[in-house]
Amino acid sequence: MTASAVVDFQLVFVRSLFDRARLAAGELSDLGNMQALLTADIAVETLGKIALERVPLPHGQQRRREANAQDIVAALEQAYPSLGGRPEMQTATRLRQARNPVQHQGHVPSPSEVSRHLADVESYMRLVVCEAYGISFDEVSSISLVRTEWLRDALEQGRQHVLSGRLDIGVACVAAVFEVMLDRASSWVRMALGHHPNMEGFLGISANEVVLYVFGADFPDWFTTQRNASSADGQFALMSLGFSVPELARLQEIRRIALAILKAWKAAVSGNETPGEKPIDEKILQGPDSPLRCSDGTMVAATDVLQLFEVEALRLWHLEAEHPELVSTKHPASLATRSP
């Protein structure tokens, strides 16, 4: 692995830490708020240090290891003069001051305090990444770690749709990848419990409209095993493979929203379409970049969906290494969503 590849990986790691902080804050619990501040602080410190590593030193001079947030900020402003005097640069110091009582005295920050600090952290990261790497923070994604091409394509296409204002299509892509993982994990659990693989063909199957929409009718897994509402095979497997309960709850909600979106699209199409004929017209839903309402009344915004893309990418990366049998080599020729 080259030095540049290591740095790129570190940048993805920083992005992952920040997304984990936002997910923790989304739990709306005392422990989640504490974890969010601690994780965000690690992300800010790590970004500062790897940004400093990009600046070459004069021959023979050794790099100083800054010990605290204030030193890191001062070193960054010296290494990148354009950062000097920018208000975002004080984020690291304020966050460290807020983190200390959480780490050392068990202080529980309020949700509003956490929200304010995370907003500051995002502004800080956008500024430093742009200056040190010459790219937008939105371009940093764990999706690049996924080796399975068709899954990586689905995640990246969906992410680009969200960034371009098509939150509805992004939701469908998140849900489709989740459906495939859920179905394969369910089968894996059944076999682990003694169910013979040959018996899989005797289980009821049905067309999965979300998978069909994203991957197209040439995808071998666009039909999936029927699951009743109480079935927990897939959720149990995904939890054992690294998904947290809050992550699965969010993905299940996104799955329900995706089905509602497809239903709305189909209702606006003149005439009924048979699954597999052609992708549903993407242009018929009004306000595709508007926040989407969950069943509990909360709203899902673009940032929420982008976080879930990162969650799925990191979990897939882990599965590819530890459980390749869950990531089939079967793949569609192209993504259906590429052709509106």
C-alpha cells in the first residue's frame, strides 16, 4: 500500500468516525450523546494530524507531535496559512473543552449541545479537507472500500443521487442493498440452524420491488424469500455480523419509506406495469429532495440517508473479508436506475 493510499484510508476513517458520532447522537440517549462527543473529538484530532502529515518538512527536521487540540490548530494554521483566522478552526478547542468533562467526570451533554458541536465539526472538516486535500468532504466515502463491484455501484449511484437532490432514488438504493443483505443473511441463519440448502427452493418467494427497481430484472436476486412481519432471521444475522440495533431500526424504516415511494411512483404511472418490464419513471414524484416522513412522524433528511450509505459500506467491507459467502459473485449487467 502506498503512502497516499494510507492517507486516503485514514481520511475515510475520519469520515467514518464522524458518521458514527452522528449515528450515536441520533439514538437520543444519554450514552449516545456522550459517545457522540467523544467520537467527534477523535475524528477532529485525527483529521488535524493527518492533514499535517501532508505538509513536507525541511530536510533533517523532525515533525513535532502536538499534544493537545490548541497545538494542533496552531500547527494547521502555520502549515496552511489560508486557515489562519477562520472561525471554524476554533471548533477543535471548543470540542475538546466540551469532551473533557464527559470523559473525566461522566458529564452527560444535552442533545442541543451535541447537535451544535456536530454542526461545528462538519464545518471544520469541510474546511480542512478542502484545504489539505483539495476535495469536497462529500467526496470522502467508505463506499470506495467495497470490493464487490455491483454493490459498490449501487451505493455510489445512490449517494450521487442524494447529492444531486434526488433523495427519493437514494432511499431506494439504500433499501435495495439492505434487502439483498437481509435476504442472504436470513438464508445463512437458516443453514446455520440446520436447514438444508436444497430446502431453500421450497420456501415462498416474491418479487422484491425495491431490488427490482435498483438492480433491474436481470439481477438473479430480484425475487426474495417471503418474510412475515415477525421473522427475525435476517436481523439476528446482521446484528451478529456487526450491525447495531439503531442502525437496523433506521434501515427498516428506510425500507418502508422506499416501498411507499415506489407505490407513489406507480400510482402516478398511467396503466399498470409488470415487474421487470422497465424501471419506474423517476421524474413523477414531486419534491424529490424534500425530507421524507417516517412512520413515527420524524423526518429523514439527505444527511440521514448519506450516513446509512456509509453504514452499509463499512458493514459490506467487513463481510467481504470475514464472510464472503454472503456476498455473491452474481451481479446485474447494469443498474436500472442509471437509465431514467
